[in-house]
Amino acid sequence: MSQPAAAPPPASLWHVTLTLRDAAHDAEDLRDELKRLVVAHGIGLSVRYWSETLELRYWDEGSSCQRVATNAVELWQSYQEDLGLPPWDVVGIEVVSPETFQRRKRTEDDQVKLFTPGVAPFER
């Protein structure tokens, strides 16, 4: 008699930060491309950029940290293909639990700076 298949682990919420680099791009053209990315992603994508660096932040749901990290890279690759974005290389990825994300928050102002949906240049 075979045993029933194990149920998949329940999905959890994770905060994702994906950092990308490429050769420098014109800031105005880059901003327009990133606005298309925000629309394609939907609610809650925060994009910060400099001419050669992007940082994407968002919440994702998944069964494990590893699965969410894999999804993040695959999602970026699909956006590059579907939206015709430049070939930015993934140079960093961070996936943390909501508890870890909240622990980093010191004040409400810090939280707003840490995760504000939309597109904005990095602050100097």
C-alpha cells in the first residue's frame, strides 16, 4: 500500500531585495524602463536605481527562502525578456522573513525609506 503524498509546506511571506548591475545607462531612459517594470510587476515593487545599479524590493509568498530566491531570479529574467530590459546581472539577493525585516526597522521613517513602492534614484 502506498503512502499518501506529503502536503506541500504552507506558503510564508518573504521580503526580497534583488540587486543588479550593468554598464551605466542614461538616467531618464532608465527611469522610463523601470516605470514599465513597476507596472508589469503590479502592486508593491520598490525600485531604486543609479546609472549602473538597480535594487528591486518587494514581498513574495513561497514555501521556503530558497524557493523565493529562485523565483526572484527567474522573475527578473522573464522581465528582461518580456519588457526588453537591458541585460543587468544579478549581483546580490536577500530574502528575509517578515520578523527579520521588522527587526531592522527602528522608526517609522526608517521603514518608509526602506520600502517605498515606486521608482526613485538612490539618495546620496
